[in-house]
Amino acid sequence: MSDRILIRDLMLRCIIGVHDWERKNRQDVLLNLVLDVDCAAAGASDELGDALDYRALAKKIIAMVEGSSFRLVERLAEEVAAICLENERVQAVRVRVEKPGALRFAESAGVELERRRGQS
């Protein structure tokens, strides 16, 4: 599939990390998503019912992330991917989660993963 929907630079705050101070204070996390979706029907009809409602999807992700308290960005990325794949229109997703300022001298540190529908 060559159709993709992008959600770029979604900045959220949550409890994330392994250190005591990280467990007490919310930190910024930056999410980027690439969703493999067949856009042909929506492109032909110009109807939201034929499209992935990425606003509704983003709301689900925001609610989960802001209410989460994972230790690892890997786990947070897995949960974001799972939410995306709950939507039957999403065939695959690439999720990047970054923690700005996590490493001295680096703009951010993070993880990027890809998950496909039906993948174990």
C-alpha cells in the first residue's frame, strides 16, 4: 500500500522514565505517526465516512499518553501502535516517540517502531 496519513510533532506530557524524579514530574514526549491507510474511497467520495478520522484517533492517543505512567518509551510506543491498529482502516503504523532533552548534548532520544495488522 502506498497511501499514508501523517501525524507530525504531537507534543504531549506524561510520566515516563525509570528514575525517581521522572516518576514524579510530567515530561514532554514528541510523537510522530505514519499510518498506512487506503485513501482511495475518501479521495473519490470526499466524505469523512470513507476516511480515517485522524482527529478522533489523535484524541484517543492523547488521552492514553497523558494518563499513562510507563517506564520505557518502547512500551509507550507499543501502546500507541496498538491504539492505531484498533482502527480497521489502519493496515500498518510507524510510531516514533522521543523525549526532548533526555540526553545531554542531544535534542532528543527515542524509539521508532513499525507494527502491522495481524502481526504477533
